[in-house]
Amino acid sequence: MRVPVARFDEFLAGAKKLGEVIEQGTSSQDVSEEYYDVEARIRNKTKEEERLLKLLEERPASWPT
């Protein structure tokens, strides 16, 4: 479940009122590094595509297709 950090304690207190707490655990995952990694991979693939398209445009007409 995704809960804004600023409202986490409020959410937890409200959830505890819904029934008997048998077990409680929390975890979080920082995905910002993964997000930036994906952005970098997209930029690299775009540049690679541009280079390949330029090569295709520059190839001699006599090359087999």
C-alpha cells in the first residue's frame, strides 16, 4: 500500500482501529535510482537509434538491403 510519508502515522493509527493487530511490519523502497537508470537507458537508446538512422541514410545505394 502506498501512503504519503507525511500521513503515515495517521494512516497507521486509523488502520489499527479497524481490528485487532496480530502482526505489524513496514517496509519502503526508494526507486529514484531505478528511475534515473531508466532515463539514462532511454537517452542512450535514442542516441543509438539516431546513429543507426544516420548510417542508413549515408550508405551507398549499391549496398544490398
